[in-house]
Amino acid sequence: MKKQSLIDYLDDGVQNLDFDGTLAWNWLKHERAFELEMEFYVENQSGHKIVDSDDTESVEPIITFDDAILLYDETKPFDFDPEDYLVTLGFNGKKGWTKGQADAFLDVLQDTLDNGESDLLDFVSDDSIQTFNLKWDEVEFQKQLAARQDETQQLNYPKF
């Protein structure tokens, strides 16, 4: 049986997440990195005026919010701006991650998506909430990693 690569394992896991938006992987082969793009949708039933981070106003019936996560090879130089991502997480070169690391990522990602959908809906429907930001819970991620430290099966970076 062929060993599953890191991206195959994560892609299978992401496809099984409960999320009403869109999740898509971009494989940056030259940089040896993966971007997970997340797109949230919420209905603006009340027609609230929404102002985005570029000061663009909208009263569209469907509001979208985009963010991304970067997984990168921490053994290879790669110039990126962490501010462009919700979170940036390194993996160990061609060794990738362990199954425990991948499962911790997927669990915290599910929580991030659940909380993001709820918070975005609150933001669109409640005038007293002035800003919306997606949040990655690093403390929970570290707890999940610690709880899975015995799951050492390697999910290697894919060969191409």
C-alpha cells in the first residue's frame, strides 16, 4: 500500500470538514508550500452596510470573507509576509508532518471554521459589532499537538 502524502491526507481531512463555504488548496511547488484558501459566505438579510479592510462599502445580499493558511517547508528559504495569512505553520522538509500534527491542524481548523461562520453571521446581523476577524487558536493547537504526540506516522511532503 502506498504511503499517503501530507497534502493527500490534509486534503482528505479538509473535504470531511463541516463547512458551508469554500476550501481550496494551492500547491506552491517551487516554494515547497501549501496555501489553504477559505471563503466564507453569509446572507446580509438586513441589508447592513459592510465596510471592508480597504474601506469599500457594500450592501450586497451575500457577503464573502476570504482568508488563507500557509503551510511551508521550514527547512527551505521562502520569503512571505505572515500578515497575509491567518496563520503560518512550518513542516519539516520532506518529512512533512506526523499524523498527530495533521490531525491537530484539522481539529483546530474545524473550530476556526465553526467560530468564523458564527462570528461572521453575528457581525452582519448585529450593528453593535464593529469588526470581524477570523481567529486561529494557537493555545488550542498546542494542546492538540501535545495530546497527539504519540501519533508519529509520517506524512511526507509529496514527490513530484
